Amino acid sequence: MTESKDKRVGWLAELEPGDQLHYEGMNFGTTPAKFIPVTVDHISPTGQITVRTKSGLKKRFSNRGYLIGGIEFHPQSLLKLSPEELKKNFLQWQHIKQVSKIENTNFRLLSMETIQKISLLIDEDERN
């Protein structure tokens, strides 16, 4: 009997082409990483996993689930996430987008009525 060359571990050993999962995108400082949906495209005889993003970009991961050729200080990895984890990540990114939009707003161009509404919302939130 020949020993398998496939060295995948844990849940990675169960993956097959066509399976849906995510990988952890880059994060910067306190910004949470974005979870990027991918489809398993190919699994090599040694267990390296090639995935494809919705846009067609391919990435290769080791048999332990880490991006090959990734950045050393933040290794990107494959993830098997629950719906709750995906929702939490989505809400974190919605919050980041909204804060960024507010930070980039030129408040001097807004009407007095709009400024008053914003001010009331800030006051209300500070009380809570």
C-alpha cells in the first residue's frame, strides 16, 4: 500500500474542489481582517490548495492552510467560518466604511439643519 503524499491536516483534509470557504485578507493596525469568499479550485497531490475568488483571482495555500508567498508578519490563512462569524465581520466592515465616510465629509459644506441633526445624534449617543 502506498502512503499518501497529501499532508493536509484537520478540516483541510476534507476539502474538495468546488467547496466554498474564506480566507483572511490583510488587516492593518486595529482594522479587522476582511474575510474573502473563495472556491476550492484544485488540490495538489501534496495537499496544496488552490482557491479562486469571485473575480477569478487564484491563490495557493499550503497543506496547513497558509497563503504561499504571503507576507511574513501577517500570514493569511484559509478559514471555515460560521454564519455568525461572517455576520460579525460584515458588521465590523460596515462600521469602518461609515466612519471613513464621516471622516471624509467636509462639514462646512453641509446645511445648518443637517449639522444640527448630526450634533443631536452625537449628543444622544454620548449620553448612552
